[in-house]
Amino acid sequence: MSPSLNDDVLEHLASYLEESQLSVAIAQVEAALGKMEPAYFHALRGVSLLPQRDAGLRWLNAFYDRVSRTQPVNALYLEMNGFDINTDEWYVDGFAFEKVGDPGELDWLADWEQDMTTTEPFVLRGFEAGQQAFAQYMEEEDPSDGLERARDLAEALVVLRLQELLDHIHRAAKSQGLAWGQTSIWVTAHDYDLVHISK
């Protein structure tokens, strides 16, 4: 996570995630972001990925059905691409694991097998204005401290919205009695250290 990430709201995000208080975390980050400049990051406020819940459910269900034929699946890891520098398209890749590692030591998430990954990414829709905002930020030659803090809040908000989407997908899987509804789902973005675990 960015070393300039020193806002009080961001410092409390880990505890919100541990308690699965995603809605509280989102509200706090959006409120803080609304007070920051430049305004182009404000485009992310109020934007939800939940309209993609059903599509995401189908994508994840197809992935689980395929990989669970090969070996038991006890954890699913969903990782968003490095969205802050790859602004053309935001998407999620999936990885399945037989063994569940330590929540405090996440290195095991990088030890995946090729045949236990998604063959097609799940493309995120609805964040196009946010993608443009990050593209605009990349053109800044000498960003101020305030701009970097706004960027940090915007990054956190994108990850939280992704985690919110996967949490709702997981709940839907449970309510529909799907096999992977009882499998833990770990969600974050590439090179980001705030992981939400949906159980």
C-alpha cells in the first residue's frame, strides 16, 4: 500500500474488514474522499458494482465447477488487476486452493497452480469514470501531498467496492445452496494488502 497512506480513515480499514463492516468502511472512505481535491476522484463516490452480482455469480460458479472436478477447493482467491496503473480495463482473476493458509501471512496466495485459475477474467463495468480519474492522475508530473492522499482514498474505495461485490456474490451462493457457498473467499487487488475474507 502507498507509503503516503496516513489518513485516519484508512488506518482503520483493516479492523472494518476483520469485522466484515464493508458498508461502514465504504461510507467513511467516500465521506473523506468528498472533502479532498482534485474533484476528478469524486467520480468514484456512490458508484456500486452490485449490478454485476448475478453475472459475477455465474462466472464464479462456472470456475468452481471446473476446478472442483480436479481437486477439493477450500479457498477461492479473487484478485483485481493493478487498476491504478492499468486504467484501460479493470477486471478480476480467480484462483482456487485446496489448502487454506494463515490470514496473517498471505504469501501462500501467490503459490497457485495454473490449472486452478480462471481461464477468462471477470471484467468490471460501471467504473469507467474512475478509470479516467486514475488515468488523469498518471499524467500529473508532480502530485501534491493532498493529491496523493486523494489517490489513496480512491484506491481504497475501488478495492472496497470489489470486496462488497464478492461478499454479496458469496451470500447469494449460500442462499442458493451452491457448493462453494461454504468455501472461504479472499478478495483484494494486485499488490494491495487489505484483504477481505468472506466466510
